[in-house]
Amino acid sequence: MKVFIACLGTETNTFSNLPTGWKTFEETMLFYGDATDNEPNTFSLPLHIWRKRSEERNYEVIESVAAFAQPGGKTLDSVYEDLRDKVLSDLRSAGEVDIVLLSLHGAMTAESYEDCEGDLISCIRQLVGDQTVIAAELDLHCSVTPRMVEKSNLFVTFKLYPHTDIGARAEEVFDLASGAALGAITPKMSVLDCHMINKFRTSNPEMADIVAYMRELENEEGILSVSFAHGFPWQDVPHTTAKVLVVSDDNEEKGNVVAAGLRDRIWKARDQLVQPTLSIDEALSLISENSGLTIMADVADNAGGGAPSDSTFVLARALERGDQKLLVAYFWDPVAVRIAVEAGEGQSILIRVGGKTGPSSGMPVDLQCTVESIKEDASQTFGDTKTPMGTAVWLRGNAGVDVVLTSKRTQVFHPDGMTCLGIDPSSYKGIVVKSSQHFYAGFEPIAEQIGYINAPGDIPPDFANIAFTKLSNPFWPKEPGPFWAPVD
Ligand SMILES: [Zn+2]
């Protein structure tokens, strides 16, 4: 058995003014056939697992590109085409293969390619023919397109948000793909459009129940895998809306029934799946009222959704109000990092922070502060992997509001990105994290309360009013629905 493995992806915020080119791939992840010789990260982890599982069975492994870019705006055509063509040339050189396993995001758009995954998978299918099994693990924030489905054998998406099940889903993809290649199963995909756009956090009890229900459905006779593809709200493409995706064992009829039941279950829960948000002032007041540590997510400036991670709206307001014992993290500000590093630890400086990337970042803030600590090659935990932050700097503000700067653009994943600088999170009344949800697993154990702020930014959680130009599907919450006749 010959197995071909590759990773190519990013999550494209088509509204972002940050171009996604070579520099972003190089900074995030770019390997040419040797990702599994290096430490696993979020999107190379499946490759590590697929290699290990293949070698245990004495399958031959051909490893190709592993490329992932921190989310931003559209990928440059030339960059996408170079990476795609490298995957295809490796595949051509490999000769006949039995299985192609892909670690993809599922919401990647290049300048002239609305559906990069559909394009990549179509090219692969054309090369390998109909007998080879093509299977992919997708981020649950994917836009599943008919082209992707038509040209593949099976998809499995993460089930959890925060994404703490990437490894488990990679195991599942391997088992299903190898089962299909051995002829033990015949995967068939049933996909239904949910006509919904939302952030479906699995820390929400109702969403956790839906995940449990999906697991129950996987125990049904003839059902191999059940996924809920949430979609990525800020990717303006025709297939942005959420989908349910059921893989049956050669039983599309049953797959369709299970998919319809799951879709109804999610639809009925829609009002409970909306995450309430707070204004900046409400959030800051709640922080000062609580006795313990309060974590507030500045969701609109999450680098993981393609936002710049340098907006100053919350910082500026906290300084105006005179809030104390507050930390705001992380500001992507390589210029400020450079200035702080030049000054050195212990130095008192006046520094201009954030507000540099565009109008959605607000105005820069001048901060009188002490450079408390500097850490080169800082990193933070995300699931089973480490993600790089570049050089990180902790600035202690004279007015009682501290910030952390990073030279690499990244969201806040885990408190260890702060403790590696010597920060004790529990010494603050409030920490404002620029992240939508991935911070949750790491910070929940140390937080008295967690809240979500609706501040201005590149990815505001106002789903009814996203300025779509390509999405013609009606969707909730813009329209009340329902958009189909429920099963029962
Ligand atoms: Zn995601």
C-alpha cells in the first residue's frame, strides 16, 4: 500500500487587507517533504499521525508539501499555484498511489481561485484516477463545496472548537481511508446546507450536546463519520454557510436521513448557539466588579480569523477609564518590539503601540511603560502542539494597563505564552485576549469568568450584516428561516 500525504492551507478572510504571500507561509509553516522530521504543529500534526500509522502497517509513505499560513486576506495566485504544483509534481513522481491523505483548512481563497481546496483536489483526482482513495481532514471552519465533495472519497472535520481534537480526527481519517483502500468499506458523503452563519463554540452546553449527539449517530449501523462544518463567516464565497457532512458505508440514503436529522437538531438549537457579547465598557466594568481573574475575548481582532491583532479600541478605552491591573494581549507590532528590544529589560520608555495596520485597528496608543521582559522565539501551547510567537515583549504600563507585543502575528492560545515572559496571570483583575475561542481551553481553568467583547475590528461578531457579495444563499440570522421542511 502506498500513501501520499500533504498539507496546504490557510483560512482566508476575503475582507482583510493583509495579503497572504510567501512570508506568511514561511513564518507559519512551510516544509517540502520533511514536516514529520520536525516538531508537530496544528496542521502538520495529521501528517505525523498518518506517517506513524502507515509505518506501523508497513505502508510506503510519500510525504509532500506541508504549508500553512496564519489567516489573512486572499493568497497570492503565484504562491498558491507554486505550492499546488509542487504537490502535483511530487504525486506524479510517486507513481501509482493507493491513498492520498490531505490536511487542509477548507476555507482557502486565492486571488483567482475562490475554492483552492476544490481546485487542488480536482487536480489530484485527475492525476490519480478513480481507484485511489482521496481523503482530507478539514478545519470545522471550512466551506464545503460540491466540487470538493465530488472529487474526494471522504472528509472528516474537527468536531471541537477550540480545536482540541485534531489528532483524534486524523486517526479517524486514516482508519476510514485505509479501510476504503482495502475494500472493507465504501465511503459515501451526504452533505446538507444548514443556511446558518454563526460561531458555534463547543464550550456552549447546547453545542456540546450536539457534538455528543453526532458521536451517537456515528454508532448507527452503516454510518462511518459525522461532521458539522461550521463555515468561516468572513470568507465571501458562494458556499460560506454551515453544512452537515455524513459519511456512510455505501448507503447514501441512510446518510441523507442522518444528515437531515442532525441539521434539524442544530437548527432547533440556533438561538441558544448565539454567544452573547458585551460592549467595551460593559466588559471593563465587569472586570473591575469581579473579585477573581476575568478573561475577556476581543473576538473582532483575532489573528486566527485574519484580523491584524493590533487594534487599540479596548486598550485606549481602558486607559481613558483609568482601569487597573489589566493586561491586553497580543499586539502584533514588530516596530514596537524592535524599540523595546533596543531599550532592553528594565528600561522605562514611551512607546507607540498598535493601530498601524488599517482603519479597523483604530489609532495607535502612546504608552509610558517599563520593558518588563523580552523573550525571543517565544511559543504557546495549542492542543498537542506549540505555536510560535516570534519575539514577545511584556510592557508594564505606568497607568496600570500592561500589554504583550509579538513580532509574529498570532492570537492568544494559552497562558504559557504569558508565563514564559514571567507573567503571573493571576496577578491581574482582567486579561483581554485577542482571540475568538481557542484561548478557552487554556484559560478556563484559571478564570473566574469568561466573556466576549463586541469591539470594532476586522471580524466583528455581527453575522447578519457581513457585506457578502458572492454568497447568494439565504441564511440565518440575516433571514429568519426555516429554509427547508423539517424531518419531523
Ligand atoms: Zn478553525
